[in-house]
Amino acid sequence: MAERGEIAATRFGYGHPIFDKSPDAGRMIGRLRGPDEAAALWPGVALSEVLKTVRAYRTARMEEKKAGAKGRTAALKEVQQQADALALRGAQAILARAVGSPDGLRERLVQFWADHFTVTSRRSIERALPATLIEDAIRPHLAGRFSAMLRAVITHPAMLIYLDQVTSFGPGSRRGQRQKKGLNENLARELLELHTLGVSAGYGQDDVRQMAELLTGLAVDPDAGFRFEPNRAEPGAETVLGVRYTGQGTEPIFQALDDLAVRPETARHLAMKLAVHFVSDTPDPGLVGAIEKAWNLGGGDLLAVTEAMLGHPAAWAPDAAKARQPFDFIVAALRALQVGPDRILRMEAREFRRLILQPMRDMGQPWQQASGPNGWPEPLEDWITPQGLAARITWAMHAPARLVDPLPDPRALVETVLGSRADERLNWAVAAAESVREGVGLVLASPAFNRR
């Protein structure tokens, strides 16, 4: 039976080695309450850097058109290279933090909320935008109120661009009438259906439309990022879920977001989602109820919500009921091999693509490219597939030797990273392996390592 430390490391972190030798619930919550040390140690990409690159790209495109150039100019290629470098740096920072941080719970929560608020980039020049959403809107609010995270996410350029809010105009607004443009309901619909209430919460199409009208005015400034544009906002009051919102600027929008954040439907929806992600595809009703209760009592206090999840006995059930998604698998493997953050940050683009990004795609999880705003699936069978398993086995057998030299003793590795979760057959197979490379691969490809 798995020991509590092993459960803490694999279910609420990214596996061994455990930097915190006593990863109980209290210590994990204490770290989450403290400063974000990983963000300071391994800085990510700033929104201002991405906006600067996008502006430079637009300027280069204009110059190209003026010159009548048929192919890409040197200036345009250079800007694209800068954008690619930003995207690489953003991905490396996310991976380095997950690999090197002693605060595994924080890093797991970052990925949970980043998936909950899924965004992707449709243009290569904006490929680093999803990473800036994590920096600006997710990480700073993990231990705060959900309403603060919701405000930050919904007004972030990455979300406004991804869900086409930048194309939404109030039909009765000055710009809407002058340019004959109308509503885009994408953000309003996903805000209600995915981000807060849930698909079965009982709202109607009129609520979606009224929310879409309320959100008009949210726009992206190419220099500063988010801005509110009154001349594209629908005039008058809007009524969402029976509540009338009126006022100037972002005030009524933020009030609506704050109300959505504390509604009981939101608590129920997100309590279930947290329990499913961290513990089981069919979670214990008592665990879901405890998380939901903490949400309602604390008004969406995420620290209290996380504490309630860790404080329930069902969260510590010994069965490893979840599959490690490809990102989780690779991070856990890098930790097991003791590949440090500095090694990741030193990788050139080609090596990073070959050892990290392409394998993730082969395993079924292309980097920050979920197929829809509902993010990645949770069920184990979506990840443990013949193709996905083949990609994991291939990575386990070949990538470690390219990452560390010498490879660790596989007999020591199985004890370090799996402990009591390694059964007799795996221990025998590892000991009987014909080579160190094969033994390490057997550990990382094992069912025990691929579950959490």
C-alpha cells in the first residue's frame, strides 16, 4: 500500500525526488500560502515582450507591402524568430518550475487552472500569449479568491483574442452601428458554461446574450494590453441570471464576474472538477461536498478550497486512479532522472522540440494546443491508448540517455521514484534488465510510474 508521502508526491505534485521531506497537507498549504519562489527563480515571459514583438511584426508587414515584396523580408523573418524565442522561453520556464520547485502542489494547481481557462494561439507571432496568461492571471491568484483570478483571466489579451471578444461590438454602440458590427457570444458562453456555472446550471440563451452585451467594451490595446472601449460597449443595463447590471466602464462587468464566482453552481461545478483532476474520475461524493462547502463558506477562497480537498480522507485513498497526462509524465520523468531546471533552460530550440515538445504531441498532448476551450480530457482511457503508450515507451527507452550521463542505477531508481508502488514483477524485470538504459526505461514506462 502506498505511503502518505508517496501519495502526496505523485497525486499533489510531480513525483520524486521529494524536496520537502514531509509533504503533508499542512506543509503543502504552508508553501502555497507563502511566496511564489519558482516564479522568481525561473522567470517567464512578460506580456509587454509579446506585445512589442507583435507591433514589430505589424510594422515589418507594412514595410513589406510598401516595398511590394512577394516573399518574407529579412525584417519579418527576424521578428518571427524573436516571437519563436519568446514562446520557447515561456515553455522552458513552465517546465523548469514544475521540475525544480519544492512546491509541487503550486505547480500542479498552475496547470489545473491553466487548463480550466484554456487558451491557444492561432498565429505563430502570438505563440507566447498563453504563457503570459499563466504569468499574469493564474500564478498570482492561486491562494487568493477565485473572483480575482476570474477578473484577471477574462480581461487578459490571451483570452480576449482566443475567444474572439476583440470582434464583439454592442449592436447599439456607436462603433457597432457605424461599422455594422454585432455581438460575438463566444466568451460569454464559455464564461458561463466552462469557467463558472457549468453546462447543466440552468441558465438560458438570453443569459448568454445579456452577458455578451455586458462584456462588449473589453478590447486589446496593441501597446498596453487590455483596455475598455466605451464606444463599442452596448449602452444600458443588462440582466444576467435575474441580476441587473448597470454602470460605467468595467464596474458592471467586474460585479457580474464577482457574482458568478460565488454562485453555488460555480462551487459545485469546480468542486467536482478539482476532485476529478486530482483524485479520481469518479470521486467520492464526500470529497466533492467538502470542497463545495469550503467554496461557499469562503466565497471562493482558493486557499481554503485547496485545504478542504487535502483535508478530506478520500483525497488520500491509496489507489492510483488517474493517468499522468503527457506533460505530467515528462515532468515526473525529468525529476526522477534529476534533470535540473538549468539543464532545461539551456536547451536549444531543436533539442527542446525533440526531447519535450514533439514527444508530448506524439503522446496526444501538443503543447498549449488543446482542441477546444474545454481543455484536455480527464478520463484515464483518453491517455492510456496504444499510440500514446507506444510514444511513452519510446521516450522512456531513448530520451533519458540524451538527458543525463551517466544514467542512474535502475534498481535504485525504482526504489526512489516508486517505493512501495513497485510490484515484484517490476522489481524483477528491472534487476534482470540487460542494460542500464533498458532498466531505466522499464521504470519510466511501467504502469506504476504512469499513474498517480
